[in-house]
Amino acid sequence: MKLDRRKFLKIGAVAGGTAACSVASPVMARDEREPDPNWYGMLNDSTRCIGCKACQVACKKENKLPTESTLGDDKAFGEAIYDSPRELSEHTYTLIKMHQDENQQATYVKEQCMHCVDPACQSACIVGALTKEADGSVKYDAGLCMGCRYCMVACPFSVPQFDWFKAIPSIKKCTLCSETRLSKGQPTACSTACPAGAITFGKREDLLKIARKRIEAEPERYLDHIYGEKEIGGTNVFYLTKPKVAFASLGLQDFDYKAVSGLTESIQHRIFQYFIPPIAVYSILGGIMAYNQRRKKEAGKLGGDDEY
Ligand code: SF4
Ligand code: SF4
Ligand code: SF4
């Protein structure tokens, strides 16, 4: 029987439904985690960013990542303009995107791992390859990873990328410079490189104080909201925006304040408790990914095709 995409999805949906029904009791989310005051993070102030991409370059240098033009076959990595990637990839852990409003006013936003307080990627990983570290970073251990990519579908920000081009593929994402710099008492490479003071590195609690002070001092400059303070249970990377530029228009989705990781973790545990087959796992988690992608697309549609 020829299995086209529609049939495949249908079978997946049925298998997912069967799997969900086979679970004897409802999946309950565990309690949410609380942030640690000693965790580090970054405050990305989009009102200060001038779009120079010095942070992006510094990240590549810090992590010894190739520029797009040195990769040889551009087609394999999506169309690149000059040396600038269009999306996060296994070669690009952070990315500056330009979003324009209806008056052609530009706002620049830095994409990267949010180092969530209660990371969905961690809770989705059944072998413990992703961990929340004492410094606040979310660390990936390639030695433990079995390549299932559940973390990719679970991440609400679509951050983890899969490196297909290595003999042993692995997940790639921003490390918060944990091992290369934080462990030596140094701030992140991207925050150090920024000439506009748009990236502030520090402890999570201090960053929230700094952000609040900025909003209070210049209410005409800032929207009265710190993105990441509460969204999705809180993150260690925060964002500020202009009063008339909604976070959703910058690709930062309008999430609930509740973490999804408790639910992801409960689903994973239940799946393995009842030995639900992999197709059902992918159906359930694929649904989560499709939902995340659709929300991201909708959130960014005001910005249009505006990366450069
Ligand atoms: S942004 Fe995604 S990859 Fe980063 S910690 Fe949160 S869930 Fe994990
Ligand atoms: S914290 Fe480090 S790894 Fe993350 S975006 Fe900045 S330079 Fe790159
Ligand atoms: S270095 Fe600073 S000003 Fe330049 S793009 Fe990055 S955040 Fe924006």
C-alpha cells in the first residue's frame, strides 16, 4: 500500500488517539519549578538594539561555528544572504531578526535559547541529556543523547537544532557560554560584544530589577512588561520592547504563565509506563510542535518576511 502524507498523518492521529485512550488514568502535570536567585541570564533590550549583529558574530567565534558562506553548499542550509543566516541552525546559536511595523519602523530581536526556569526540553528528554545547571543554563550532554529529538518538538520557542551532518548527530543550541565563560567568571560573549548596551548579562533577579528600573525611568520608551518574567513559568533570558510594539509582533509568543514542562514530563513517564509505541509518541509530540510552529508563525506575521 502506498503511504502518502495524508494517510501517514491519519494513521499517526489514530495511533496517537489509541495511545492516549489506553492510558488508564488522566495525565496530571507535576508542580512547577521556582527560579533560583543565583541563576544567570540576559536581558535583551530591543529598544537599544541597532541590528549590527556583533553579538551573532561573537557567538559564532566563541563556539567555533562556521559562517554560512564557508559551508560550501548553501542549498543544504537554506538560502543565505551574504553571511547572514535566516534561522537558528546547528551553525547558528543566536540570530538577530528585523521586524518592521506598518510605518516601516524597525525593531531588532535576538533569538536564542531562553534557558527556561522549568525547561520543556529537559522534561521531554527521557535519558536526561538536558539539565538545568546551578548557573541557570540549560546544558546538553551529547554523550547521553539517543537522538530521539523529543526536545526539539517540546521546546515552545523552537530552539534546539539537530546536527545531521556529523557521523553521530547531536542537538545544538545556545549554552549561555556556561563552560567557556561563566565557569571562568566571565560574562557571555554576545553581551560583551554588543556596542549598544542592548544585552545585559547578570543574575536573573538583578536583571529583573534593571528591567523594571528602565521601564519606570522611561515609560514613553518601554512597554510595561518584561517578557520572560512569567511566560511559560519564567525564563532566564528577558526581553523589553517599545510601547507600541507588541512582543507577539516580534515573534515572542503570547504564552500562558504556566510551564508546559510538567505536562510534557508526565506524558513521557506515562508513555514509558504503558509502552506506547513510537508512532504514538511522535503523534502526540508532533501535535505540540505543529501547535508551537503555528503560534510562532501567527505571532511573527506582522513582521512579515523581514529577516536580513
Ligand atoms: S528555550 Fe527551548 S531549548 Fe531553551 S531551555 Fe527553553 S525549552 Fe529548552
Ligand atoms: S550566551 Fe554564548 S552561546 Fe548563547 S548566544 Fe550568547 S554567545 Fe552564543
Ligand atoms: S550587538 Fe547589540 S546592537 Fe548589535 S545586533 Fe547584537 S544586540 Fe543588537
